[in-house]
Amino acid sequence: MLLDLIRHGFSVETVAGLASSIFVVFCTLPIHEYAHAVVADRLGDPTARRNGRLTLNPLAHLDWMGCLLIILVGFGYAKPVPVNMRYFKKPKADMAAVAFAGPLSNLLMAFLFLILYWVFGLRVSGDFAQILAYFFYYAAYINVSLAVFNLLPIPPLDGSRIATVLIPNKYYFKIMQYERYIMIGLFVLLLTGVLTRPLGYLAGAVMNGLSRLAGLPFMR
């Protein structure tokens, strides 16, 4: 990430980390939003399709402030996919499914990148292979971080939409009235590092579990 590059200077790891964060912003973050759009569309809501969000084109999904946060600290967000619960047969359950699709896509991509990390780290020799191993490791870590971050039950993150299953409508919509102010507070907590440390511990635990699972075929 960019802050690591500023703090620690140029190295193979810091440059690979910055490159992977840019890769995530333009290549995997759109998949997160596309997953939301696909599930919503399959469940009967055409809103995302009508708004041009049923696409992998990154320009349709990127929120530049959220992207900047990913490049700076590894946690961030994209432009939320519009969803209209009135189209769903089971509004709360279907909304939760739509919300969970995004973080799930991040975890699946992280698992794939970790397999590539093990391949280039153990099965391919050479300096370039090691650079690619670093790249895929950091790409996996950022995807795990995005999944963990987005599962927080804080508006407008995916976790808040999953929480609709548990929270009565009157309380949920009351909280959503303050979404803009909550987002500003969230942004401040990320930039000051107050939130990044506990999120980092949680993301690290998930990362370790996925890495061990992905590395099983390579262990002897």
C-alpha cells in the first residue's frame, strides 16, 4: 500500500503491495460489485441492470475516495450497487443474499490468489517468480481485508444490509438516515488508524486460515 511505501521506502515487497492494491481497485473490486448486481438481478430486481451496473467495467463501479483508501491503507469501498427490495419475494433474506455476494467474491478471489502465491513461491524459481508471489499474496490480503471491512454492520457497508435480517425495519431505516455522517466517521477512523489495527488483526486471522487451506496441495 502507498503508506507502506512512504514509511518504509522502495523494496520488492512495498512495490508489489502498491501494485497489487492498484490491481485490486481496477480488476477485482468491480467483481465485488458485479456479484451484488448479478444476485440482485437473479432474485428479480432489475435496478442494477437498468443503471448499467451489471457489468465488469471498473468505471461503472469505482468510488474514487473508496479507491484512494484501498491504495493508502488497504481498506476501502466501491460505489454501492442500487437495490430495490420491493422486487424481492423475500425482501430481508434476498437483501442479505445480495449483500453477502460481494464479500464472498472477495474471499473466493483471495483463495485463488493464494493458490497462485503458493505456486510461484514454491514451484517456480527465479527473482520474477518471487515478485509475483509477493504480488499475489498482497492481492489476496487486500481482498480478505475488503471482505472483513464490508461485513461490518455499519451503513452503507454490506454488513449493515445483512443485518436487516435481524434488525426491525423501523430501527434499520432510522439508522440509514444517518448513513452519510456514519460514512464520514468511518473514513476518519480508517485514516487515523483507529479502525485499521483491529481490522488488520481480524483480516490476518482469516488470511492465515485461507492460506493454510490453499497451501495444502503444496505441503509434503
